[in-house]
Amino acid sequence: MKVKRVNYGLNGFDNFKVEKGFPVPDIRRGSKIEYQKLFNRMEVGDSIYVPTTKMAIRIQAAFKTFGAKCACRKTPDGGARLWVVETNVEQEGVCLTV
């Protein structure tokens, strides 16, 4: 199956209307404070069950910013289990008290 590519060229962009006065909205994802509260309750070796792998990846990324290394494994029901395997609480710029 061959995909047909459309070449709009420079003239194709003439149809876009340039607008002014629209502020860029803040990115609203999970609350960092909520991730921090969860992180503060955990110690090395502790794990949590997360109902979706997408949420587990978000939590793992947040924990990484707090200086933790995590292991994440999918579960048969489509969820995931996330373990804290190492922490570096001396990481600069991280506040661990909420």
C-alpha cells in the first residue's frame, strides 16, 4: 500500500489565520505535591500497585525528579507495580517535606 503525500508548498500556509492575544496555557498534569506526598510515604523496597501503566510511568518520572530510582513491571490485569529501589535524598533542589 502506497501512501500518497500531499505537498502544500509555501502557498498552503497562506490559508492559516495569524491571531494575536492568546496566552499560552499552563501545562496541567498530575500535581507534583501529590506525587511528593506519595514519595515521602515510601522507603527503598516498598512498592505500589498502579491501575494503568501510563499512570505508573508518570509516577516513575516524578519520583526520578525527587532523586529516586524505580523499577516498574506490568501486571496481568493491565496495571503496573512500581518499586522504589534507590533514593538520593541529598539531591539538590528537592524538598521532601510537605
